Amino acid sequence: YPSVKEFIVSVLHEIDHAKMRQKMGWKKYEREYIQAGEDAEERGGDFHDDNEYEEQAESWARKEYSKKWKQKFK
């Protein structure tokens, strides 16, 4: 990773995926994640990068970093 910040944001991003999966159940999460990726592709986007679940996890991770982690790694 190019910085500690990017590493922490990446870990937080994956934590949010795990929280979604736990809340929804793995089968429902996987089904809906795949559907969101297919929807992104149908709109001309990328399965992963334009997937609403990826966008949500990234948004949460960046907010979480700003709220709780940024001050610890200045």
C-alpha cells in the first residue's frame, strides 16, 4: 500500500463487507452482490468497481477512517 491510510481504509472496507455479510446472511449477500455487479455491467460499468456494495463499503471505510483512525496516524 502507498500509505498507512490506504492500508487502514482497505481493512475497514473489508470489515464493512463482513458486517454486511453477517447481517444479511452469506447466501443472500452473495446473491445480491452478484446481482449488483451484473447490474453495473448492464449499465456499462465494471462488475467490481461500479458495484453498489463496493461503493458502500468504500464510503463507509473512508468515513470511519476520518472519524476514528485519522488522528491516530498523523
